Amino acid sequence: MLILLIIKDLRLLVRDAIALLLLFLAPILVIAAAGFSLSTLYRSERHLLPLTDLDGDEIARTLVATLREAPELEVVEVGVDEARRLVADTPRAGAALVIPEGYPADDVVLQLWTDPVKHLEVLKIQAAVERANAGIMTSRVASRIAVVEVLTYAGETVDLEALAEDAAMLASRLLEKNSRLEEASVYGGATTFNTFDQNVPGFGLTFLLLGMLFGVGLGILDEREWGTMYRLAAGPVSKPKLVVGKMLSRFLMGLVQMTVLFAVGRLAFDISLGRSLVALALVVVAVTFASASLGLLAASLAPSRDSVLPMGTIGVVVMAAIGGCWWPITIEPLWLQRLAHVFPTAWAMGAFNDLMLRERALVEVVPSLIALLGFGALYLVFGARLFRRAGGGV
């Protein structure tokens, strides 16, 4: 009897071609999305470093030459304004370095202009610059100590212990006064990075998409399969109104969900809400609309209720992974960053990053808002047409 039950279940699985395909396709797609997205973390990647040398003397040129030899950097010398523009507009440029006049005189500051969104890239560039600068400073300190000690102990019997103590004290004083590295954002905001500024909107968006998938997609299919939609159609409530009502209820619930997540993120994790709460609210409205429309499209594409879960979950996971919801999109290969913008997740996370980390104004996220509303309208139109053809009657 047990063997017959096993054979029956295997036959049902084989007959459901879509479920059988997704059984093998799902892990492959998720592995591919995560593997390609994180590939740069497991191989040496050269970062573009725009550099402005305002000093131009021999020691400054030595620093530039040292940075050019760093295997992780690709140095390009440009003006100050161009250096800042490259950091803002070029994915490969996480920071720009300005060598001031007088380098490396006492208390001269090397300026590192950074993009707070490209936190991991900044850390690598910062380490390389500090290493090169430390080499220059160490050479200067060593030469000055050598001269002082020779003049101090020339012609006398050398006390090695006293010589070592004097050299150490002099080295400490000189290093405290030498050039240091100072970081500033090209957008004028904070340079500190709070991981929750990435995680709250990213994972919030992921669960919003899943909620719309289950609430709108499964809800509409349940109404159709249970016959509720047809019984209501015989009364005062039409099928289109039923679908619209389902979408609007989940849309409002999605707005509440995202609002609560951002409120908790602010109170519990001290996330940044940017300079404009209005701009942040508009992005939340736009991405919730796109998510609700995507739920309708999922219900229209799925041949049955059982296929919504695997198809929709795969779609959400892939969009979230390559769209920058789970890690900064800047660590992904350039080709994948561009490809990610065929999904609303990349536009949504770009807008959240611009507002929360770069502290940009509403006008600067208008392109992302238009894109999100465009995705929502596109999903809504195609979802309604496909649902009507499938017998939904929308």
C-alpha cells in the first residue's frame, strides 16, 4: 500500500510539468543570482581612484606613483570637480583623493571624497591610500630621526639604550604631526555607514513583494477557484471591482507595513530617513503600487494556485538578490548592475540609498519614482489583460 501511495505521488508530480521544472530550476536561478552578485567579493577587483594633486612636488609625486603601483587601484589624475563628479556618477569610483598644497608638511590633511553607499569599496581604497601615505611618512620620519641622532651622538660614546628611547619619542612626536587622511562625502552628508540603512529598506521591500504575491496573487486565484468571483458577479459586485478591491486592500496594508518597518528602524536601529520625509513616503507609495501590480501579474501568469508559490517566490528572490535588497548593488559586476534595472527592486533601492545615505532631495529621485510608477502601470495593464483572457473577467 505504501509503495502504491509513493508511485501515485510521483506520477502526479511528473504530470505537473511546471512544478517539476521549478523543482530543478529554482535552486539554479537562486544560486546563479547570488553567485554572480557576490562574485566580486571573491576575486581581485580594481577600483577607480580619481586623484587631484594640488602640490606637485617630488614627495607628492612619490605618493601618486605608489598608489599607481597598488594592484587594487586604477589611478586617474583629474581636477577637483571632475574627481567628485566621477565618484558620484561612476560605479567603479568609490572615492577620490585630493593631495593638498604643502604635503606632507605638519598637520596637512589628505582629503578623501567618498560615496557612503559604496562603503565596501571605500574601505579598500582607504586602506590602500593609508598604506601608501604611511610609507611616505615612515620614510620622512626615519630620515629626520637619523639626522637628529647623528648630530646628537656624533663624537660621543653611543649609549644604545638612550639612543633607542630618544628615537622612539621623536618618532612618536613626528608621526602625530604628519599628514593624515580625512574623509568627506561628495554629497555633503555623513560618511558613517549604518548597516540597517541597507537592511531595513532592502528586507522590507523583499517581504513587501512576498506579501503582495500571497495577498494579491493567491487571493485572486482563491476567489476564482472557490467560485466566489462568479457568485459575486451575479450580484452588485462585478469581477473587476473584486480584483481592484483586493489590490487596494493589500496596497494599503503594504503602506502600513513599510511605515511600521521604517519607524522601527528609526527608533530601534537609528536609521537615517534623509532630508525629506515626503520624498521617502512617495518612494514607498510608488514601490507598493508596483508590488501590488506585480501580484496581479503573478496571478495572471500562473496556471494554478499551486504554481503561484514557486514561480512567485523564485521571481521575488531573484529580483531582491540582484536588485540590491540584501547587499549593496555596487559590489555586483557592472553588467549585473545594469541588468538589475529591468526590475523595480533596483530602482527602489537606488531611491532609498539616494534619500537615506546620500541625503539627496526629492527632485533627484524623480527618475526612480517615474520608473517605479511605470513598472506598476505596466504590470497592471498586462496583468489585467492576461487575467481576462484566462477567464478572470477583469
